[in-house]
Amino acid sequence: MHQFIEQLLVRGPVVTDGAWGTELQARGLPVGEFPDAWNLTHPERVAEVARAYVDAGSQIILTNTFGANRIRLAENGLADRVSEINRRGVEISREAAGRRARVFASIGPSGKLLMSGEVTEQELSVAFAEQARALAAAGADALVIETISDLEEGRIAVTAACQTGLPVAASAVFDSGKDKDRTMMGNTPEQVAEAFTVAGADIVGANCGQGIAGFAAVCKRLRAATDRPIWIKANAGLPTLVEGRAVYEATPTEFASHVPELIELGASFIGGCCGTNPEFIRAVVRVARDGLVA
């Protein structure tokens, strides 16, 4: 395990942040508009999201760079601004974090399928390495490969990120199969944990895909399959569409009520994904406060 990660966990499990996309939408981001471009066009609103999580008690905040790899940026006419968008994403989060939180820079999937030939392994490797270098150069404390459904793409991303020398967290989506314990490609928590660990990830986990109630079994299986700390960021339940927007019905209190079990099952990093907000993080901090969060 990276020494930086060991130091973070000295006082127990760490609270991360919540969703970014839905929070940016709450601040005016139109549905369907590329969020990462707001690092350049609306940095003050991106900063509002980051500051809100720090104020809520997040010890780690992410960056608005989930889709800022060359492949996805090209689809939005921004392929020539990879470095700039990633740099600004880190700068915005670092300014908000100050000395109160660490910044783990977000790297999401390419949006292309390897198995259908939409993208090659080499193209993925180049794109992820480029993004990882830009995030590292901007001063990120660590990198997070998140919302991975294709284990091979995740392996490529982790390998590229590890080349920066920064700590790397790798997180997959378990939303398929009868028990919602498989990735879209059919991989189990054990397979994901093994692949990410072998690739060099310092933290292994699960995010998105389903509400927090479904994460206990996945967390337990990840914990049993790796010696790396476990990262958990669940959705605020499953959404319903209201006037074209996703609405999540779980309350912060309901969400936080599952945190003690997740910690008992081995989760070391806990936050939220789609539909969660600073109120969810405040609730998580309150539940975890008694001796668990510094």
C-alpha cells in the first residue's frame, strides 16, 4: 500500500465526497451538456460544489474531470484542451480543499466498448496516460479510476495511472446479474479485486450502479479478495425521471444508516455517488464521528 494511503487511514475510515454531476445540474448545468467543460466556462460553480463538500466534512474531494480523457473530449469538440480542463479541475478542487481535505482526481471510462472494436487497447492506454499525467502535474494527491464496467478498460486505466507515481484507487460498477453483484461485463467482485490489485491499485472499490443497501455484500466480497483498502461510493437509491431529470428518493439519514455495517465489513473510504449531496456527507460524518473519523 502507498505510504500516503496508510497515513490517511491512521485514524480510521475516511469520508469522501458525494455526487458532482447532479450537483452541477442543480447549479444550472443543462441535462446532456458536458460537465467537465465547466472547469473553463463556469469555474465558480464547480468551486461551489467542491467547497460544499469540504464544508460538509469530506476528508477527500474529487475533481470535475470524470470525462476529461481525449476520447470523450473529442466527442465534445474539446480534444485539444485535455491538459487545460484537467489542470483547472485539480486547481479548483485544491483551492476549495485548502488544508482541510485531500484531492483525488477523477478518471472515468472512455464511453467506448473494447469488445465491439469502438476503441483499441492502445488508444485507451494513450488517452488514460495523457489524462493521468495532466492531473498529476496539476498537483492531485491521488487518482481515482471510477465507474468502471469493463474490467479490461479498468486494468488499462489503472496501469496508466500508476505510471505517475501517485496513489491510485480503482472502483467498478456492480449493477448486473440477479443479485446486482456483477459488472456489466459479468465480472464478480473477486475478479475485479484481483485484477485491480495485480494492476497496481492502492485502493479497490465499488461505486454507482445501485443504492447503498446493495453494497454490503459487494464490500464484503471485495474485502475478502484483496489486501488493499476498500472504497465505497453508493448512489442515493435508484432514480426516477421527473421532467427529464433523475430524482433520487433516499434521504441522507437512510443512506447514512448503512455506514456502520459497511465499516464493519471492511470499507475504509466511504462517500456517495449519483444523487447524493453535501447533506448526505454530513449525515455520514455524524454516523461515523464516534471514534471513526478524525
